[in-house]
Amino acid sequence: MSKYIQTQANAKINLGLKITGRLSNGYHTLYSLFLEIDLCDNLRFESIDRTQIFVTTSGISIPENTVNLCEKAAGILRQNNVVSSGVHIHLEKRIPIGAGLGGGSSDAAATLKVLSDLWELHLSERELDRLAAQVGADVPFFIRGGLQLAENTGDYLTPMRDDPLGRFFFVLVKPDFEISTPWAYEQIKKYLKLPTNVHRFAPLSEPLNWALFENDFERVIVSTYPELAGIKEELLNLHAVFASLSGSGSTVYGIFDDQGKALRAASYFSSRAYWTATTRPVHHP
């Protein structure tokens, strides 16, 4: 008799993103806060007798040339453990692709955690972290989620215990285009002068100094995509206390201290045919 597990994979936003340097291998180092939010994909995992790993999808369409991180994560897990059974993964995609929200990485982390149980491997968080790093840069964050300070290439993570963000409402607005992360880093390389000093986000305390949470990608991307600057300005006009690009985009988020204001802002952008979502931070005690 087959077994199955259903779960949700939450998105994240980057609250601030500073490019701090460039490594000899060409990768950039960064400093950012990763914040888990309750926008999610839905996943169903069913064990099968065959050794095959196969993934079906519904919801938001996934381009054919996109690497499926669920399949990649399951494959890496099998390579590192003795597993005789296979799995059918069904992904209901609700987090937009190429939006700077980490949906694929979250799906991969959920795959590692669920298959550890479904295949009765019972891996520790440290073992899951090691496998997650083999899948992709943002995947380790989603093993624990919550609010974490990300440094180096995003692989050095520090959980933040003091979290004053839970009282806020986040409105996400995505225009009808995606932004390639490799392209965005190329723009950083061409046009951004790397800082000699970076303002630190931690510790978070009231009153929050929102000016510290600017995103360096905004400074080099908006010249090519001026619509993003327009969305940010409109969010601020609709009484967001702060608005910014998430990661390298293309999602712009606004932070609101009042639910009514957030819902009115979301309605405004929805009426203009933008993909829009109203979300809250996810807190893990």
C-alpha cells in the first residue's frame, strides 16, 4: 500500500540586499535578511514501488526548460542514501516563477524534508542542510525558514530571534515579466561600485530604520525595467511604510502597518491586472 504526505512550501522575500564583494570564482557576496512568508506552493508526495522519481504539476505553468528542483532534490537525496522505493511528486504551483520569491528553492527544501520521513531516513537538520546546499543557493534557508540573516553567497545563515516584523502586512506585486538572476548579477558587475562599508540590519528593534533595508539590485535594474520604480512609488503613495524589490525581482513588495491599507493596495494593483498577493511573515517558535 502506497504512503503519501501533503505539505506546503512557503515563499520568502529579501528584506534588504547589499552586495558586499566579489569572489575569485566570480560569485558575489551579499548581506540580506531572508523572511519566510505564508504565500505557498502545495505539494503531494506518494511513495511508489518503482525506483522512478517523477513530478507532475498544476497551477502556474512552469517553462519546459526550467530545472525542476523537486526532482533534483529527490535525486540528490537518493544518491546520498540507500533508498529502494520511488516517489510521485505533484506540485501545485502558486508562487510565481522568476519573481525573487524563492518558490523553487522552497519546493526543493520541502522535498528533502518530506522524503526524509516518507523514505524513513530520519535525517537531522544538519544532514538536510548539507544536501540542501547541493541543490541550490537558497535551499538551506527553507530547511528552517523564519527570519534569517544571510551572508557570504547566501550560504551563511544566522536565525534572528527578535522579530518585530510579525505585526506587518506584506503586499506583493509582480509585473508581467521575469528577471534573470544571472543577468541581474551581470548588471551589478558592470554598474555597481562595491561598498567599503555595509550598514548592518541586526539587531532589529523598534522603531525600525527602513532606510537600512534598501536593495542594491534596484539601483541597476530599474533603468532597464522602469515599471518596477513605478510600482514602488505607487505602493508608497498607498501608505506602505516601506517598499522594495525582492532579491533581483521582478516582485516588488510593500510593507503596511494596517490590514485595511494593505487590502486596498492589493485591490488597486489587482484591478490593473498585476499578479498580487497579501501575505504575512511566518514565525517559527
